[in-house]
Amino acid sequence: MLALLIPKTTVAADGVERAGSAIRLLIPATGAAMALVRHDDDGLGQLAASGAIAVGVTTGLKYAIPATRPDGDDHSFPSMHTAIAFSSAEFIRARYGWNYGIPAYVAATFVGYSRVVSDRHYTRDVLAGALIGIGSSALLTTPYKNVQVQAELSTHFTGTHIVYAW
């Protein structure tokens, strides 16, 4: 009976891995689409630059730190998929607000989960990739048009916030 579950688990993990790989590309594509729809050339540049930094730092660390993946492959640390996903999610959050950022972060978290459950990375690899991605966008991304309007619903407050950055 247990042997029947093993192929299902492998198939499920393969499906999760494929979904995570696709979502890893959809998050930056969504950020780019958001910038293009708004004619936000500065935002598009910030997305590209922060993504390039995340990829560069992650690639450098992958070759500098000899870490084997759970499946025995090389270059485990840090997770490139996660760095890209979280760089893009943080760009969306920092540029356009938490209303867009929360779904982007949920999607990026799934990407990290997919890398661990498919035995491509350890949790430490995913956390490091997430920190690199978030850090690269946090350094370079400014709010869109310096104003963000955000909805909030809590037990003590319901309303909106208007944030102005200068």
C-alpha cells in the first residue's frame, strides 16, 4: 500500500516544482506589466536593476559556496528561483503598495515551498534567496509617483492610508 503512494508523491512534487518554476517567471512578468500599463519607465528600470542584482549576487554565491542540493546536484545555496520571485514581489510591494504586494509575496512563498518540497533546495537556501531578492528591491525601489493609497481592515480600524514619500 505504501508503495502506491510513492509515485503519487513524486508526481505531486513534480507538479509543484513545475508550478513554482512557472510562478517564478510570472511574478516579474506581472511587475513589468504593472509598470508598462502605468507607463512607469522608472519602475520598469527599478524592476530590471533589482532583478539583475539579485541574479548576480545569487550566482556569485552559488559558485563561491560549495553546497550540494538535497537531490545530490550542485549549486544549492542560495535559491535562484526564490531570489527572483522575492525580488519581484518586493518590487511590486514597494512600488505599488501592499494591496498588490500581498498576493505577490504569497506567490513568491509558494515558489520557495516548491523548491523545498521537490528536493531542489534546503530551507536555508530558500530563505537566503528570499533575503537577497527582498534586499535587492528594497535598495532600489521607490514608491510610484511618491503616493500610495492602501486599504486597511482590522479590529480597531477600517479605512485607507495615504502615504507620501519624498
